[in-house]
Amino acid sequence: MKNKKTIIAIILGIGAIISIIYGITSKPTGVHKSPGVSQTSDRHGLSQEERIVPTKRLSQRTRFKSWGRNPFAPGSAGRGGLSLSGIIWSKRSPKAVINSEVVSVGDNIGVYSVKEIKKDCVILSDGTEDCELKME
């Protein structure tokens, strides 16, 4: 029984090798035409294939360029995954909402400390470098 399995495996292996070699060495034959389709020309001298496949673009492009920013694209998360959601402005005690957390000047969020809160942005510092978070 084991001898039969070995012989069958060898025959299948040889057949697979022959099939691979034949596939590598044979040249592509090109497009096969179905026997029922004749190559007749119409009154303009076009064959049936030329009538089916358009040779030039029939529609025109619009003058529309772009809307600019995609409102459905996910927003960028600023520095280190920080996202400024809102600013509560007052001259005495401005506050900002960063990553759903309300912070004031001097508070820490992650490795950054809030250095300054302006009407349209928040200045953060990591001790060596300042970065600016703007409203998205």
C-alpha cells in the first residue's frame, strides 16, 4: 500500500513539473476569437471590435477643481496625539479643551505643559520646544 502511494506521488510530481515547464516555455497565443463572430466591416470600414471599443473620450471634464479640505476625513491629532477641541476665553482665566480634558495655563497634559492660551490656539511646551495647537 505504501509503495502504491509513493508511485502515485512520483507520477503526480512529474506531471506537475511537466505542466510548469510547458507553461514557462510556451509563447502566449494572443486573443482568441470566438468562431461565431465574423470580422465584417460596416459602411465606415470599422470592424465589430472597433465599433464596440470607443477610441476617444466622449465626456468632458468639469471645471470643478476641489472643495479643499475633506470634511469626512479623520482629523489629524496634532502633536503627540493631542487634539484641541475648544477654547473658553476670558482675560483672567482662559481654559482649553484638549483631548476632552479642560486645562488652564500651567496645567500638564501628557509630556506637555500649557504655556499660553490665546483666542484661536494653545501654546504647549515640553521643556525644550514650544508647539502650537490650533482649532480644527
